[in-house]
Amino acid sequence: MKKVLLIASLVVLSFSGCEQSSSSYAEPPTIEGYIITVNDHDLLVSGNVSKQQAITMTLDDLRQSKLNECDAIIFHPNGMFDSFSNYKEGQRVKVWGENGLNDSCPAQDTAGKIELIE
């Protein structure tokens, strides 16, 4: 009986360590910056542009500028965001990614949480 209880306890403890909470965003955001481009399926955010630049700039402009396009991140919607239609260019946001950044330039991730700053 003690062996069964010990095995059951070990199984429960091992599964409790595997749970990852995607709704907890206590860590710093993946990026804080201005939205450069937005459509239903992509949100491009850079922390190295001014509000005015974000309003007028495109991804191609970012690539051709002296700014580093790798400092920007493209986010894609997930279950929490069917689209990004509530956001517009020039808004300052904090964005938390869900899956970790890939190695592209600009990096890409799935948006987990977006906090509008202004």
C-alpha cells in the first residue's frame, strides 16, 4: 500500500512540474514600442522608432533605413486575437509573445498579450 501511495505521489508531482501557464505575464514584455504596420494577420512593433516614424514607416522603409530591422518583431494572432483590427500604426504597446522568437529578421512570434500604452 505504501508503494502505491509513493508511486501515485511521484506521478502527481512529475505532472505538476510540466504545467506552463500562458496566461501569466509577470515577466517583462517581449517588446515595448510603436506599431509600425498592422493588418488582420500581422502586427509589426519596433522599440527603436519615434511615434511619427511608426505612423509613416513600412517594413520596406525599416529595411532601407539606418535602423536595425532586427530590433522589430512581427506578431501573429492566436486564439486570444482573431485579428489585430483594434490596433493602428503609431500606438505605443507592450507585447508578450507566446512561443519564443524565431531567428528571422525581423523576428516573429505569436501574440499572447498586448497592452496599449498610448
